[in-house]
Amino acid sequence: MAFQKTLDTTDHGVAVTDAYGTVTSVRSDKNNSRISVEWFASKDARDAGNMSLHTGNYRAPASELASADNPVACAYTWLKTQSDFTGATDV
């Protein structure tokens, strides 16, 4: 599972067309879940071990992810409903 979308800016101050994003962690306590997404220039860049260009951190209500058998898959589904992921495609 991964996303592809254009990033208007990254942690390095540049825009990236068709950036490749993956959920790298999901951590939950009784109230909140924290989801981290790392963005790379491409899947090939990620597979080659290149550093990510941007890390996005998102906070979801724990109840949105708690019942999931696969919290990472549930995080992807939840992220798709967020404004930062408008226009993102599944790759």
C-alpha cells in the first residue's frame, strides 16, 4: 500500500510531482492514534534506500483505528478522508 501525489513543498523546501508515500508507523493510546507517512521522490528512490523528502504526522481518534485487524491498512483508509490526501492515488 502506498500513495502517490504532488507535494507542494517538502521538508527540504522543494515541490515534488508524483511523490511516493508510505505509512511508516501507527502508534495509539486510549485516545489518539499517531500516523507517520514518509514521502520519497519515487518508489525506486525508496527501494534504493534514499532518504525521505518529507514526513507527515497525523493524529486520528484512536476509535477510528482500534477495531482494525490491520492498523496500517486502516490508517491508509483514514488518511484518504483527510484534506492533505485530496488527489492522492493508490499505488
